[in-house]
Amino acid sequence: MRDFNVNVSHLPDRMVVALQGELDVDTCPHVARATDPLALRNSALTLDMTDVSFMDSSSLTMLMHLRKRSHTEGFLLELAGLQEQGRRVLELTGTLPLFRMRPPELPSPRKEA
């Protein structure tokens, strides 16, 4: 199996789930195991997809499941760092407009010494 990592961060204003690797039929269950237990009502979930190098149709199914859950449970779902290949999957299936895209985070300003 290829390397795939899921990292969950609890920030004051949202949960961030950073994904790394190929998002496919073998790896989508890892995302579900990480996101299913999260209590998200009245909060936000950001999927950081900056390091996702590939998406297939099973990843679209997983994203649509998260979208449905966000409407049912009342939380905001955002995608961040969506790469060109993943964006193309969403465009070709007509689902891109269904997802809110989070702009890239700006680096914190460095303090002058």
C-alpha cells in the first residue's frame, strides 16, 4: 500500500484534517475513520488537500458524504489547497460549485530582530 497520512488539528475556529498522498478507494476509509468521530456541530471542518497528489471517483463519494453530513449536522465544510487534478475531478463531475474553497493561509509575519 502507498503511503497515505491523515493529520487532525484542533484550531480555535475549526478542525483541520490534512491529507497527504493519493486519495482513492484504499485510502478514503482512513479519512472516514479520522472525520467520523469528530464533533463538528456549529463549527468548521477544513480538509487540507495541499498534499493530495491524486483523486479518483471514490474520493468524490467521500467528499459528497462529508458534504451531506455537514448539512445534516450543521457545520461548515471547506476544501483548502485543492490541486489541479482534484479540481478537474470536481469540475468534470459538476460538483466543484458544491464545495466552499478556503483560500491558502498566509504565513505569519516574521518579527524583526
